[in-house]
Amino acid sequence: MPLYAIIGTHLPDTLVQRNAVRPAHLARLETLKAQGRLVLAGPFPAVDAPDPGPAGFTGSLIVAEFESLADAQKWDSEDPYHQGVYGQTSVKPFKQVLP
């Protein structure tokens, strides 16, 4: 199955909203993981630190298997982070060269 990268950019000052919908966001990622389709997922800290504290995050990256670009875009459109966290997302085909 082909890989797709979902790159989300957060709106400014969305840490509270992000924390509110994060459990639902993670549940969707856990489903991909259980299906063996998740390659990696994680946020972009707003500062150079493992725990950015109140600075929060500027976005996130998900690389996962989907049947098609349209399927990846549909999956992304249903992400809870679209409820006031993501300002925009980009879904692109991804070619993994190294692990």
C-alpha cells in the first residue's frame, strides 16, 4: 500500500484546544497503528525542547499507508485537530528511502 505524509500546521495559540481534542486524535492514530499502517507520527515543538511547555507546537507529521491520495485526504479531513487546531494541512505521496 502506498505511503502518504500528512503535514498539519497549527493555528497560533491553540494549545488548550489541542489538548482538548488530542485523545480523539491519538485514538485515530492508534487505529492506524493496530492495522499496521502507521509509519510515524509526531508534533513539531514550537521551541527546541522535548517538552515545549506553554510554547506548544506548530504542527504535526503523520506518515501512513492509505489506498490512495483521496483516501489519505479523506482520513485527514476527519481529524479532530481540524476543530480549531489545524490552520491547514497538506497531504502528499511519500516515498520512504531509508528506515
